[in-house]
Amino acid sequence: MSGATVKFQGRSSIEQVEEGNDLAPKFDGRGLITVVTTDADSGELLMQGYMNAEALQLTISTGEAHYYSRSRQVLWHKGATSGLVQTVRELLIDDDQDCIWLRVDVAGGASCHVGYRSCFYRKVPVGPDFESKQADGQIELEWTETEKVFDPEDVYGDAPNPTIL
């Protein structure tokens, strides 16, 4: 890990936040900022998560993705257990600095703890497809990935699901 301290600037004006050079992230009332993570080469959406200030600082200083788990209420280094480390190729922040976009290279080719490449492995039918894909008022999800990259039991063992409570 890098020994460099990452400091954020206080938010002083709209101009400073939207047009300035200061990194002044806006964390929500729980101290979190939304993160979307995509594959650096393909642009494929891999996951959405959250960072607290420490996770963002570690991500910047180490060049590897760190997140904050809302369900477990802990900081986690993506891939520390699975080996599926996300090396950050680019970290972008949106115009009002309340959302992070990570463009990453993924060791092992997967980002989802369920074993799929992307956490977005099912889609919800919309518009004309909605009528044909529902039964008794229940929407039937459509699978976009059917092959797992890894077996979660081999990686995580019998541990309880790390993100669902």
C-alpha cells in the first residue's frame, strides 16, 4: 500500500465543485458515495457499490478497488478473498462529485460474488416484452449470463452470502 495520504477538499462553491480542480466528493448522510464499475476495455458494467472516505482514499492510493459494504458495515478490498482484484485503470468523478466511475481490469475475469462476470446477469422485461414475461402479476427475470466464471463455494466455502442480509 502506498504511504501517501489522500486528502479531500471541503466543498466551498458550485464553481469549485463543478468547474474546479479540487477533489471534493459529496458523501451522503451515511458517509457513502455511489460507485459504478465497468471493464476498462469493453465498457461492460460489472457492478455498483459504495465507498466511504477510507475506501476512496485506499482506492486512490493503492490503485485497487476498495468498497464499503452497507449490509456488513465493513470496508472491503475487492478480491482480497477471491483473488478477483480490480486494478483501477481510471477513476472518474461526476460533475457534482457525488458518484464515482471506476474503469478496471479484473483479475480472474469476474466481479460478482455469485460467480458471474458481472453483477448484472438478469434483465427485467420492459415495454412490449413486459406483458409476455409476466405471470400472475409477477415479473419473470431473463438471464443474460448462464455460465459462471467461478464456483462461489470453492472460493468462499460455507460462509454466509457476503452482501445479502
